[in-house]
Amino acid sequence: MNSKTEHYTCIIIGAGQAGLSMSYCLSQQGIHHLVLERSDRVANNWRSERWDTFCLVTPNWQCQLPGMHYSGDDPDGFMVKDEIVDYVEAYYQFSQAPVRFNSPVTSVNKTQSIYRVECGDQSYQADHIVVATGGYHRPYILPAAAEMPVTHVHSRDYRNPDQLPNGAVLVVGTGQSGCQIAEDLHLAGRQVHLCVGNAPRVNRRYRGKDVVNWLEEMGYYETTIDNHPEGENAPHATNHYVTGRDGGRDINLRIFAEQGMKLYGRLKSAKQGTLQFEDDLHDNLDYADSVAKRIVDGIENYIQQQGINAPADDNRHSDYAPPTVNSLDLQAAGITSVAWATGFKSDYQWLQVPALNERGAPLQQRGVSPVAGLYFLGLNWMNTWGSGRFFHVGRDAEYLAQVIAERNNARKSA
């Protein structure tokens, strides 16, 4: 252990877009700080935990990190993986964030008003801590995997169809990752079997404009969690599936099924390679369609109220109802691998202060913890829909920087 413990007004844990945004905003406030990053470079998750054809599902104009909004020549396009990495790297250079790499935090404790951060053979002290590690820490795979004698890959580790053995692929989960991986495999000519959950979908475009642009014009993205219809449940809602691939398009599972993809309800159980599914496939497809319709109906009402002259809807629609299958033998179906798009679990075991609820999720209001001097950044719906994204993470960082500055000034004058 080093004999000298470095002290900072604020320590930020994590050097992704959230941590870098926080660093920039603290610098604007003149606050002495340090950023601790476990890996050896910024944007590591974007580099090493995304598949080859990964791209944003939100248009480039929503990339609005503080002080460096997107300024390229394709604002309505969708950054692919390498472009996302380049954007975050450029922001790191722009922000001049004081990042200390290869510094995984092993514990954070608090004694009176001072935080102690242990990081390998180095320890630090700080008056304030900002946790900017996101909420996706440990890949989660259903226990049923143990009864499925095939190759398994989690969405975090999926790269492309060629990494999987020849044969059909079962994809479990239909959030954004599951649907996009299923599409990636489908476009590569692989036979895909997809377990469909109750995730909603959204049209990519409606009446001549990206749905995201309509919603921005309607003020949806200014909705805060305090006045969201689902309130504190909003952060737990599954994201709508859609894609920015090849310029952006809908993901419609009914159309995939028409093209030969096999759809099932949610995976219920597995035993010795035989799978059982819930009898909810059609309910889940109907729900996804109903959400997509509700969104475009809201846009249509706005168009009519504002008297906007918009072109007709040219989306492709489908009422195809795939057959219900409640049981499947992996070997008989030729399935040799399973791609698990079943999400992640949070892991804050290193955060040894009473800052989590009974589910292990951070207790916070707009990023401010009830534990004095502790803050969170980059989580879904901390304030708005864009809080966990490039869009509004900078707004949240600016807010927290102001809170920290005010508290720091009060401490000095006390």
C-alpha cells in the first residue's frame, strides 16, 4: 500500500460517456477531481462488448455530450460501432479528463464525511463520489441453459454469425439486443428460432420523418420521471425494439416469421435438450403492435392538431400469425447454439455504503443519493428518457456538477 493517500474533491468511477461528461462539467466548475477506469482505454464496453454490426438506434443528432454535440454530415444517420468509439475517444481528448486507467475499484467506504476508495495497491480519499459505471455489470443467462447441450453465447460476447457453429441458432430474448442479433443471423442466412418476450416495438419512421424526430418535436423527451405515467417503474421498462442498421428500419417479428424465422413464446423450461415454451407468443406480438400503434396514433393526433402537411404512411405492415409451438427438441430442430439476450444484473458489491435498495439498485433522486456526497450518473430514467444515453447524460452531469459545487462551497464556508 502506498504511504501517501491522494485526496480529491471528487472521484468519478468509470470513464465511459457518463464519467467523461461528469469530468467535463466538474472542470467547468473548477472542481479538483480524478476519474478511475478499470480498463486500459475509454469506450472499452463499446469496443469489446458489442457485435460487429452494432449501431445506435437513436439518430446521430441525439449524441449531445456536454461541450461536444454531434457535428458530422449525417445527423439523421446512426453511428456504427467504430464511429461510436471514435466519438467517445474524441470526447476524451476534448474534455481532457484526468483518467487513471487500469484502476478497478475494489471498495468504497465512508468515515464521517470522507470517502475512501481502494483501487489495487492504491487508495484515495474524496469528499464526493460519482458512480458512473452504468447498470449492466454481470451477464445473466437463464438456469435452463444447463439442460441445453449446445454452444452458448451471451449478447455481450456475440460478434457475428461466423463465430457460432454451423446449424440453426436459438435466440432467447426480444429486447433491442435480442431482436437485432436475430436479424443479424437472419440476414446471414442462418435458421433462427426466437423466443419472444413482452418487449414493445416502435416504427422507425412515420409519415416522412423518423419517429424520434416527431417525438422530439412533440416534447416527449422533456418528460421527466416525476411526471411520467409509469413513475418510478419507468427505468425498469424494456426498451422498444427497432434498428438503425443500413440507415434505420423497423424490426417486425411477424415479417421475419413470414420469411422463415421460427417464433415461440417465452422459454419456460428445458430438460435434456427439450424446451417448453409459454403459451404467450400471440399475446406478446399483439402487445408489441399495440405499443407501436399507440405511438404513431399520438403522432397522427399531433399532425392533425398542428395542420402539418405530411406524406402518407409507407411502413410495411403484417398481420401474419405464426403457428403456436409449445415444445421443441434442439437436436431435431438442428439447433447447435443459443444466443442469450436476457440482460444483465447490477453489481455494486464494492460500494460499501447504504446506498442501494432491496433489489440492489441505487437509491437516488436525479442522481443524488440519500448518502451525503454520493451520486450516480448514466442510469436509465434518472431524470428523462435520455439520461442513460448520449442525449441527456450531459444534462444530468451538469446538474450534479452544480449540486457538488454548491455543497463544496457550503463545506468551505462552514
